Amino acid sequence: DKTIYRAMEEQTDKTPESTAVIWSTPGDQDNVTVTFRELDHMSNRLAHLLRSKGSGPGTIIGLMVERSLEMMVALLGIQKSGGTYLPIDPEYPDGRISRMLEASGASMLIAGTGLMAKKSRSILPENRDILLLPLDELDDELETQSTERIEHLSGPENLIYIIFTSGSTGMPKGDGVYHRSFMNLMHWFITEFEFNEDDCNLLLTSLSFDLTQKTLYCALMTGGSLCMSSVNYFEPRTLLREIRDHQVTWFN
């Protein structure tokens, strides 16, 4: 009878100073790391901002971000605001993104840093009024938001995300996944593979891939770390370096 974001808040209270997310930034040797407390505060700010813009149970929010720290902040911020996230791979063609937004009934679209400069405004369907929220334009608004936790409006009976099929047998179709069933899956996954605070999970797959969803939370829910790889494609030497440097114990 819990939600993912509630489970994450409980883990934050247990291990606030433990490393939650490691982002191997592309192009250099520096890594961005944040603790559970820092991740909680950043996602709380976004949750307050989204709530002020109308997010709540039943609100579908498109999330078009590249693999990064802001991706994890946005995932949790949307959930805490009460909304449902729609993962969108930025590599998708504009027409597919537009169809996903229209078919899902999304009312907002969060775009990662720099992405709107690369994408056409045609990704927004003409017959829907969608609020566009580029993350690189929200810094000033986010600074004014509280880091305190927001009142929970969504529960186990609400949608956590909508995932679209590949479309290999026709037009892609969206499937809704509820907090209750997803928590059931996570309970099995964490128990079966015995995740604990010593685990570091390397994320390699697209946000729009269904298996990615459980990969995002499995280590974090038990006090471990999520490592975001800096490479989008299979580069063995880079992956081996990241596995060694971050002491990765698991990836899917």
C-alpha cells in the first residue's frame, strides 16, 4: 500500500547522506554525485512547482530528457506532485513524440536541458493545449520553491507511468502502470536479486524502455546507488571503466 516516491522518502530518512545518484558526465572524467537528501530536496522543489501549475492525480506529464541527474529529479518530482509520467526518448522522431503526447492525454511536457533547441515545436500536437516546461528555463522558478516534502495526493490506485509499445505490429499503444502493481513488481525484484545498500546499479537503457523503469529504482529503494552511464550506445571500454570506477554490481 505504498508508492515509489513514498518508499524513496522512507529510504532517504534512513540514509540521508548516502550517495543516491552518480552521473558519469560525457566528455570528461568528472562525475556528478548527489545524496539521498539532495535528491529529495531537488525533487521536492520540482514537485511544488508542478503542483502550482496544476499537477495532481490524473495529470499526465511527458518527460523528454536524456540520461542525467535531472532525469531522476524529474521522475520523482512528477510522482510527488501527484502526476503520472510519460517517458519519451529524445531520439524519437518528432511525429512519434507528438502522437504519444496526443494519445496519452498529456497536459504538460518537461524537456531536458538544451533539447528544445534541437527539437521542432511540431512535437506539440496542434489539437491539445500542452504546457511546455524546458528545465533549463526553470532555474529561477525552482529556486523559489520549498525543499520540504509536499502533501501526498496520489496513492497505490493511481497511475505511476504510461509506457508506449514499439509499434512493431502497428500504431504504438500506451499502457498504464499503477503504483500498486509496480510496487508488487519491485518487491519481487528486490527480494529475488537481494539488492542492498552495497549495490550500485548501472543504467544503460532508454528511459522509454519498459525494463528501465524497475532498473531506475531497485538499488535506490534499498539504500544503494544508481549510476547513469555517459554513453548512449555500446562502447565496451567506456562501460568497463565505469563499472570499475563506480564498483557497479548490477546492470540490465
